[in-house]
Amino acid sequence: MQQSTEDRPESDQEDAAPLLNQQLSLGKGLCSARYSLVLILHFSLFMMYSLRVNLSIAIIAMTNGTNPGSLPNSSTDVCPSRSHAQPNSSHREFTQGAPVYDWSAETQGVILSAFFYGYLFTQLLGGYWSGQFGGKLVLGYGLLSTSALTLLVPLAAGLGAAYLIGLQALLGMAEGVMFPAQYTLLAKWAPPLERSRLIQLADAGCTFGTFVTFPAAGIICQYMGWPYVFYIFVPCFCSEWLFYTLLTSMPMYMHEVLHFDIRENGLLAALPYIGNWLCTIVSGVLADFLLSKQVFSIATVRKLFSVLGMMLPAISLVAVSYVGCDYTAAVVFLTFSMTVISMCGAGFYTNHMDIAPRYAGFVLGVTNTLGTVSGIIAPAAVGFFTSQDLLTGWRNVFCVSAALNLFGPLFYVTFGSGTIQDWAREDTALQ
């Protein structure tokens, strides 16, 4: 005989009630804050796995263990090579100038497995911290730490295998908190009848990141050198975040926070782009003037304009987040941010042609593709941050954009160059 709802145990009724009473509305759901959160999680896991798996491809170019004859007691019972390289020249297929290390197969295995030592260590801590401090902070700091540590991979490899093993363990610790943080967030945001789809949509970012990273890393290793795998994936994302945030969300801020009507909104939202247009032209002329007069070197000019074009907008956005309802100050700071960010065009954007004139289009295609990911995430992040408390949410939006824009120039100043790279020279390409 079938039990009625009243006859079921109380605990069963509590579990069944949300499922029985909820009406699904997929159309509205796709535009909701929870789907914005899932989109952020999807691309957070995309970035996490991109940073995790790039070493699996890069280590082939980093080591000379790909040649079986270089290993002691190696067997000749191997499949014939499918490449067009000459025998005993396994690394001619990779760009010259990138360092190659004499690591045995055992050492390579330890390097690749070291990640999981740290990854195992922080799983429980990630769950505990997410409960104490919130999944958003833990996830954000985990991804930021992973990005920063990834930039140190070439340095650690140059110091020795032991340093790279230690760094891999630290990377594992940074990433180990991210899945517990994700589940903490989804446990609060996912309705019972949407839990499966939301979790799967978020987790799909892992395999999508792997799918994109493997071929991209292989191409970068072959034509640009394996260190660029670790250098490119991080700064291009930072440089585009602020621009896309202002491009897509500034009218919304002026409407929701400053309460401008649609006519005022359109006029004032257009004002920063007049400044951007003028500064784009002036900064290009000024950069060439400094070079023609030999005031600074190419590298110095590119770094100077990149620092000004990223740090000044970052400072302005922090100021916007604290001016509150001062309409004039908010518009001035937003206009200034969008105006001076155009100086980056005379900085790292033009630098593509400085370091690789033969492959400038390809290199820009790589960096712009990765940078465009921020254009997908930034508007969704705005929706998520502002869905709870409006003023606090917009302050978080501006502070996150500012933090990324401060990190980008620090990286570029450290690793940027103004000279043609060995892999992009005419004579190298003809060999």
C-alpha cells in the first residue's frame, strides 16, 4: 500500500518537500544569478586545468628523454618515428633557445606526480576554510595563487628538478582548495532539482580547459619555446579584464548606482570613449617620439606605457568604489580609467611586433584568444557580485578588476622584452 505524505517520516518529508514544491523555469534560470555563478565556476575550472595540465605537454620539450637512445639500457623495440626530424635530433622540432634538461624518466614521473602531494594535503582544509570564510574567497585565492605560482615554473626548472618538484607540490596545495570551495558555493545556490546540471556545467570547465590547453601548449612549445606556455596564459587574462568590465557593465553601474536616466546614461557612458580615442592617438605618437629621440629603449617604452595604462586605471577603479554617490567623482574616475587604459596599445600590444615581426599575427591571436576569456567571465562576475548587495557588489567588481590590473604590469615588467626573439628571426625560420 502506498504511503501518503503525512505517513512518511519527518526527515523524508523534509528531503522531498523542496523537490515536490519547486517549479523549474529554464528560461528564467539561464539569466539568473546562479547560472552566472556556474559560468564563473566553469571558466575558473577551465583556467585551473589549463594551468594544471600545461606541464604535461611542456615537459616533452623541456627534457631530452624523448629520445629513447639517450636512456641507459633502453630497448630498441619501439615504434618508428612519425615526425620528419632526422634521427637522433628529437629536439630540432622545438624552437632553439629554450633550455633543455637532462631528467630521467623517473625524475619526470616524480615531477608530474608532485602536484598531487600538495593537492591531497589541502582537500580537507579547502572544505573547512570554505565553511569558515566562504567559498568565493577560497576559490578566488586558490586560482590567484595557482596563476602566480605557475609563472615561477621556468625559474624553478632552471634551478633544478628538486625546486620544480617543490613548486609542483605548492601548485597542488593551491588548487586543492578549489573543488571544495565550488561545492560550498553550489550547495547554497543550486536548487535541488538543478543540482546535477549546475554541478556538471561547472565541472565541464575542467575537460574544456584540457581540450584547449593541450593543442595550444603543443603549438607554443614548438614555435615559441616551452617557457611561453607558462608566461602567456596568465597576463593576457589580466590585461583584458578591466577593459571588458567597463565596456559591458559601465552603463549598468550608472543606472543602478548613480541613477542616471537612459538619455544621461548613454551620453555619460560614451564620454570615457572620447578620452580613450584621443589618448589612443596621442600615446602612439608619444611612444614613437620617445623611441625616435632615443630617450628610452624599446623595452623601457613598452613597459612604461603598459604600467601607466594598467596601474592608473586600477587606482581609479579603487577610487570609484569608495566615492559612493558622488556622481561627478564617479564619472571623472571612470572616464580617466577608460582614457588611460588605451596607453597599453603603445605598450604590450605593440610589443607583439617588436619580439616576433614574422609571427605577430599568430602571437596576437594566441594572447587575444586567452584575453577574450575574461570578456566571457567579467560580465557574469558583475552579475554575481551585484545580485546580493548593490554597493558592496560593485565595490567588489572594481576591486577585483583593480587587483588583476596591478598584477599584469608587475609580470610584464619582470619578463617583458623589446628584442626580436631567437625563434622569430628570419635565419632561424629558414633552417
